[in-house]
Amino acid sequence: MKSSRTIIEAISQRASEPLTFMEVCGTHTVSIFRSGIRSLLPPNISLLSGPGCPVCVTDQGEIDCAIDLLDTPSIMIATYGDMLRVPGTHGSLAGKKSEGREVQVVTSAAQALNLAKEHPKKEVVFLAVGFETTAPATAATILEAAKERVRNFSILCFHKKTPPVLKQLVQDPVLQIDGFILPGHVSVILGHSGYRFISKEYGIPCAIAGFEPMDILLAIADLTFQRTSCTAALHSLYPRAVRPEGNLKALNLLDSVFQSCSASWRGLGVIPQSGYQLKDSYSFFDAIPKLELTIPTPPPPHGCRCGDILSGHLVPSQCPLFAAQCTPMTPIGPCMVSSEGSCSAYYKYNRRGVSSWKKLPLATEAEDA
Ligand code: SF4
């Protein structure tokens, strides 16, 4: 307790000008809220949540594609639980399940493959979402499916890469981010090299952080010290888990099974080289050509500002629907559904606005909505 107070005092002494740091990862967002870190920081330090919730960044068209697929009776969708209640244009996976469609909640890609083996008359489609943390497990499952010649298994591959979206954020002329708190678990896979461009090319300090409150406080202190001493480097504050070279076994798995492709991110548009696509030798397991699917391009839910929130242009309380029409019981966008979503975290921990955590840079725009 004493050491955390010392760190906060050190941050307060150094933060002589307003600084905005983005925590990229949804797990960090929840840990920051849960531990009350925001309320302990000096007023000059603002924290902004980024596009690090895998459920939230899955594009509306990708959600619709999965939901529409359930109109085919022979299809079984296997998905992580957080995806169930994400509203699509015409309902949700949970809604389809309640109508008797085949939707199974799994905790891993390997479980989805087991479902395919147990249900040979069904085409089991795994909804493969998430970042570098979950993509290696999907790759390993594809290799297993190929080895065992499982013919009734495929994936909707909506995995996304972290560095390309960070590049888009640092190139955004509206955002003025003074430093990034980088995701510990993604870094376990990627190592350091994927992020170096942020400090080298754009002069923005970065700190790789673990998920304990002390890890996050140290990252904020590191970024504050870097910024106020006019330096910009990538520092790893999570060496107990992150090796500079990353997890070579996982990286090899990704290289064996996937190639890079453009990917559509909710609110951020199509970002080049930010997605994973199965290589030709594994394309049999790609549900899109296998089932002759097209990804629709619907508009976002009316009034929902998830896109602006994921891109750091707004905070949840600036969405006109926040805590009014949109609550965890009546979610309108994915950021209110996911356990790592910013809107959900704001609702749970600060919906009465007791902490003035964040300056409101685009308040006028929010009022105009
Ligand atoms: Fe979307 Fe609801 Fe968040 Fe508004 S509060 S941005 S409607 S999820």
C-alpha cells in the first residue's frame, strides 16, 4: 500500500502538464476500473480506453454473418460466451439459440473441434475472434483438424492484429495520445518488435504492462517520466511474462496457418494487414468460401457510438444512449455487452459520474449526436 502511494506521489510531482495515456487492452480497462486507479491519479493524468476488447472490435457485418448463418439448419455455431448477446442487425446469437438454433458456448477452439467430431452431421463453425492471444490456439486447432481430416469443421476467421490498429491510432490527427499502456498478454506472444515503431517513428512512449494494479501504476509512472523528460522508448514492465522475442512457438503456429489480410474493425474501418486469413493449404476450413458466404456491410446500431469509443474519440459517458436506453440488461452496442467493454466498465464502476476521470475533448460532437 505504501509503495503504491509513493508511486502516485511521484506521478503527481512529475505531471505538471495534462497528459493522456491510452490503455489499449480491455483487460487493463477493467483492472483500472476495479482497482480505482483513475480516482487516485492527479487531475493532469487522463486515461483513455482503446480498441482492445476483442468482442467490441468485431465488425457489425461479421456479427450479422454469424447470426444469418444459423438460418441454415445443418449449421452449429461454436462461440466464446461474450459474443452471445452482442446485438446484430436482426437479433443476436443468444436470440437464435432461444429459437432453437444450434449455438454452443466454448472456451477454446479445440472444444469447437470436439463438437464437430461429436456431431458429424452438423457443420460446426467456430467464431474465431480475438487478437494475438487467441489466434495461436485457433491455428493449432486448424492443424489438428487437418491432421485428423475433420471434414465438418470450419472457422469464421475474424482474428485481428494489434500493431496495425495502433499505427492507425498514432496517425489519427485528432487523437493526441501521450503514451500507450500496451497489453501484457498480446506482448507475451508478439514480444517487443511489433511495437517499436510507435516510439521510434512517432516519438510516443510505450510501456508493456501486466494486469495487477501495481503493474498498471508503474506503467503510468513510466510514461509520465518518459513524457516529462522528453524521451520516447518502449519499456517492458512485464518481464516476468514477456520475452523480447515473444513466444516463438506461438508465432510459428501463426505463420504456418495464417497469412495477413485487410480486416474490418468496428468503428475503425478496414485496416490493411490487420487480420488473419487461412493460407491456401488450409482454406478448406475457411467458412466463407466453404459455405459461400458474404460479409454484409450494415450500418452500426442507431445512435450507438461504439466506433468513436473504440477509436478513442469519445468516452462512454458521452454517448447519448449511455445508461439510458443502453445498459448491460438492454445493450445496444457490443461495448456494453462484453465484460471487457468500456461502456460496460463505465456503467459498472462510474455511471453516476462521481469521478471526473477524463477530459471531454469532443463534447460538442457528442451533444450534436
Ligand atoms: Fe453503444 Fe451503448 Fe456504448 Fe452508447 S453506451 S456507445 S449505445 S454500447
